[in-house]
Amino acid sequence: MLSDTLVRAINDQINFEMYSANIYFAMQAYCDSIDLDGFANFFKVQIEEENYHVTRFYDFLKRTNSRIIIGTVESPDNNYDSVNDAFKKALDHEKKVTKRIYNLMNLATEEKEHATISLLKWFIDEQIEEEDTFSKLIKKLDRIGDNSAALYMLDTELQSRTFVPPVNTTVN
């Protein structure tokens, strides 16, 4: 049985993952507003990933017979100076998510809650991938600079991105 402290922390993370999806909705809307459909698609896929994260945490709490509490989701920032600015803000946000996952892992480890530790290992690996993806795209955008042709080439490349739920992700 999970402690009340751990259940509260996971519920907080569920709500933070929903907030993350809202951030990416705002970024998708920004990209749509400047006719960069591929970049908008990139953020649409991010929304699907965040919703998947919500579902993993939700299902975990459900399977451990813990109470799931859905709270208010904060409004995201809707102002971006450029696509690069949106990606830099997204990377900063992902770093916050990583820190939160590490804090959850610290709590689970402290409580010797092995099922939660198992769940969180997947999220730690996921966060490494998330930060890497954003870092690489920021580097590309930095190199592109004001080259609109290169920007549109990257936009076209991002059109093909899709969300594929991980195959082997048994929720504990």
C-alpha cells in the first residue's frame, strides 16, 4: 500500500503532466498561427505523449487501490518570440519535469516502495529522451538562424512525426 505522501505526490505529478500537455497545446497553437504545420505536429505528438504519461500514473494509482485526485490545471504561457523560443521554453519545462520525477524517485526510494520505483525508472529513461530530443532540435534551430528555406525543410521533416505508445510498458 502506498503512503498518503506518495499518493499525493503522484497525484500532483498527474496534474503536472496535464499542465505539460497544455503547454504543448499553446506551442502547437503558436506554430499553427505562423503556418508551421510540421512544428505544430511536433507539439501535437508531445501532447499525446503527456496524455500517455497521465494515463500511466493514473493506472498505477488505480492498480494500487489509491485515490486519484484531479486538480486545476494552470494556464500556460501563450507568448513566444519564435519557434526557437518555444523549443527553449519546452526544454526548460522538461528539465522541471525531470526534477519532479527525480524527487518522486527519491521519495519512493526513501519509503522502499519498489513498485513505484519500477514505474519511475521508465519515466527517468523517458525524460532523458525528452531532453535530448528538445536539445537536438534547439541546436538545429540555432544553426538555421534566419534561413527560412532550412526552417521549412525542418518543418517538413517534423510533419511525419507520430506518437507510438511504447510496446513493453506494463504498468505495475
